Amino acid sequence: MLTPPLLLLLPLLSALVAAAIDAPKTCSPKQFACRDQITCISKGWRCDGERDCPDGSDEAPEICPQSKAQRCQPNEHNCLGTELCVPMSHLCNGVQDCMDGSDEGPHCRELRGNCSRLGCQHHCVPTLDGPTCYCNSSFQLQADGKTCKDFDECSVYGTCSQLCTNTDGSFICGCVEGYLLQPDNRSCKAKNEPVDRPPVLLIANSQNILATYLSGAQVSTITPTSTRQTTAMDFSYANETVCWVHVGDNAAQTQLKCARMPGLKGFVDEHTINISLSLHLCVFSKSQQEMG
């Protein structure tokens, strides 16, 4: 059984195993292999409208032919043959928003009278397909094509930075403990508490691990610690300890190192954790899975 400290370092152990095993990248049946043949993502993320692969291959047209038409938000109109969405309220307003002019034209005048007979709860606008109902902001059209219902903005990724509460016709953003809501009422920023300990960012590169403030200025009181091709790094806030994978010339020389950072004022007590047995067990277990 792994001891608790070692258990906390399992993500770094996994990175170490990956560095030690020189094998082509394969994805599980429940994953999608990105075109770069390196990255694996959940199949549920494929064709969801967001680029999760570094090369965007999970949203490529040949992978997602049904996604060619842009998924417009409620109360938006998709310009024909494009990915441009314009608010329904901008249709037939005398200003061309779609490149092909499909949001304006003779139909605006010829079909406007039909809107009064459609029975829309909120609004109606003529389109090339005939008069169409749409709703006030924060509401969406129901299946009957006439009535409107509150739209849950919290279901849209990125509406709020952290917490989101849907309300009738609107939404409210919030922040978790230790963060403050910003003037845009959507994003959150960490409280600077205590004031004499501003947030510090640890950055690992091929030569060292250095500490900077969020402004990018280096923390003058922290001398960078020397590393070599760091492939993974983690920080334990409770223990004020940073650990990283120190890559050697071969697998046997690759090590897991840790150092304490009391008060975030410098690296002390740098030491190497003996993980050769754990690494052996991980490699052995991985080999067994591949054979089984």
C-alpha cells in the first residue's frame, strides 16, 4: 500500500512512468485520438463545439459534418451558409448584418402582416422561411414555436467564472471562498490575503523552477532551483512543498524531487524521493493491462 505522501504524488508518478516507457500513444475505446497522435480526449468532448485537441481535430468538418452550421444561441439567427449568428431583433431592421443580405429584403415588407396572425408570446419577425417567433433576452422559444420560457444561461459554459445561479429571465454569478466578484459581475479574482503575501506563480522550464508574481515580475527573494527538462510539477499548499520530475539521460536517472517553500520565501530542504519500487510496480501493472 502506498503511504499517504506518496499517494499524493501519484500524478507525478504517472508522468514519470510516461517518461520511462517509450511506446506509441494509444487511446482507450472511450477516448478520441487527436490528429497529433499524442493527445487523447473523452469521446464526449468530440463535436461539442469546443476545440479540446491542440490541433482542433475533434471539431474538424470531416469529424463533425453535422456541426457545419454554427450552433446559434436562443434568439439568434444563423446567416445562410456561414457560421455568423445575429440577434433576431436585428432582422428586417434596415441594416444588413448577413453578408448575403438574407436578414433583409422584400420578405420583410411582404410577410410582416403575417406576424399578427402567428400569436407569438414575445416578438415576431419575417424571415425567408416565413414569420418566426422569438423571445426577450434570457428566454428561449418552446417547442410550439410561440411561447417563451426562461433560458438557463448557467448551462452555457463560460457564463460565469466560477459559480452561476439561474433566475427567471436572468442569472447571478458568484465566487468560491477566497475570491472576489469583479466589476463585470462574471469573473472572479483571488483575494490578496494576507496582504504581505501576494499570489506567486511557479514556472518550470528546461533549466529551473522560478517564481514570479502574477504581473510577471520575478520574486527577488526566491532564487530559482536548478532542474533538467522538468516534465511535471505539483505544489502542496498545505505542506508548502513543490515536487517535480527531474529527467535524466535515461529512465534509471529520472528522479522525483521535492523542496519545501516555507512562506513562499525560497526553496529549502531539496531532496529526492526513492520511487524506484513504485515505478517498477506501475510499469509492471501497465504491462499486465496491455497483455490482458
